[in-house]
Amino acid sequence: MTLPPSVTLIEEPAGYPILVIEHAAATARIALNGAHVTDWIPEGHDPVLYMSTDALLEPGKAIRGGIPVCWPWFGPHPTDSTQAAHGFVRTMMWEVDVARETTADVEIVLKLQDSAATKALWPHAFAARVHVHIGASLQITLIAANTGTTAWTMTGALHSYFNVEDVRKIAIHGLHGTQYVEGRLSPDKCAQQGTIVIDQEVDRMYISDSTVIVHDPLWKRELVIEKAGSLATVVWNPWIEKSKRLADLPDEAYPEFICIEAANAGEDVITVQPGHEHLLMQRIEVRKL
């Protein structure tokens, strides 16, 4: 495939293909391993996505940071504890299907379909595409199509890590009045009152399709996070003790990011009939304060 002038395919490290986007509106990087957007810097702004300095950039390994694509399950496998968390597509090599640019943005489409390797993990026929629009805003869409003859169910997420100056100083708006569970296995629903502040480990799944705004007064900006095709929003920060247990995250890195995830999870389990598809989208914009 011929890439447009603003897109370059490199291997960094060797054997690890990455698309580098250098456009007037934004710069970005996308690892083909996992169809994983690792970086996005819109013109005139600081980096928006957080990447762990200890992230493993190795084929077949999940990347800590950026926007992991979790599919066809979110969190632990629903019936098989030996399976990797968050599905298998984030550790598989995707193929570039479309790469084009306009004066406003760059569009990249990556694709993956079922194979003997995927059917050993999940016995269904599928075709998945990740559409990424890179410009003054960042839009990422996971399209999962059922190419088989029987219906299947799925969960998943766009597990986005966002840079913040200090997670203890931010305020998260847009989820007031919604219900959440604290921890994915907790059956007890709580009501969110007011804005969300982070002062401890947080692993919450909100029942919501609303836009979320991360107010970051120290960086003098807001991150506006819209979504579609999702009735669950996950808010996650590992805080102090869990950060020490995550080998690919520095022990003291927890103040540097917040995860706001567009998810199909909890009660939002999706059934896809043969010949149909499901779209899960997240769109991110930066506003200066």
C-alpha cells in the first residue's frame, strides 16, 4: 500500500511496525500490534495520551498506555480464567487497510479477521476494523462484524489512558446522577453525586452514554470525551499499591494519568447477528482553559 506523505511506517524497535503520522493538524503513532494508538498530539497542545515508560513494545504483548482495543471480551474472560484479560485482539498484528490524508486530518483503517489462531481462543467468525481519524480531534471506532452463520455475544472497550498533570487535582464531569459499581465484580450499585475526584484507587463502571469532561486546572485544559455504541463508561486509576503490582507501569506513575473508557461491559453485553456489526466509538477533543 502507498502511504500518504504524512504517514510513515517504521519498525521501532526492530520487528515492531508503527505508523508515524506527522500532519499539520496533529502528530500521532499507531502500533500495528493491537491496532493501538499510542500517541496523539494535536497542534498547539501538550500530549493527550499517556504511555507508560515501562510499556512492552513486543509482538504479542499488550501495551500499557495509549488506547488499547479490548475485544471480544472486557476484563476477565466470562467462563475461562486461563484466557488473557481484555480479549486477544490487542495482542495480535493488524493489517493496514486504508491510509489517506486531507488538509484537515489523516484517516487510518486497520483490519483483522478470524483465523485458526483466533478460533483457538474464541470459536467465532468475525471481521474487525479500527478506524482512526487524526486531526484537531481524535476519533477511534471499533467495528466488529459477524461473518459467520450464528449469532455471538461480545463485550469490549476503548481503554483510553489520558495524560493529566496530577490526577489528584482533576475533576471529572458528566456522570452526575448515574449509577456505578466499584470494581467489575461488585453487584452493589452506587449513585454518583457531583463531579468525580480521584483520591484513592478507582475502578468504576458507570451506566452511562454521556459525554465526559476531564477538567485539568494545572495543565489549563479540558479533555472532552464523547462516545457512541456504549452504555458503560469505565473510570480507572490504580493508585499507589496496585501501581506497584503492575510490572509495566512505574511505581510512582499513577498521578500522571486517568483512564476514561468507552465500554460494552457489565449489563451492556452486545449480541451481533450474522451479517450484522457493532460500532464502538470514542472522540476526544482538547479545550484550553
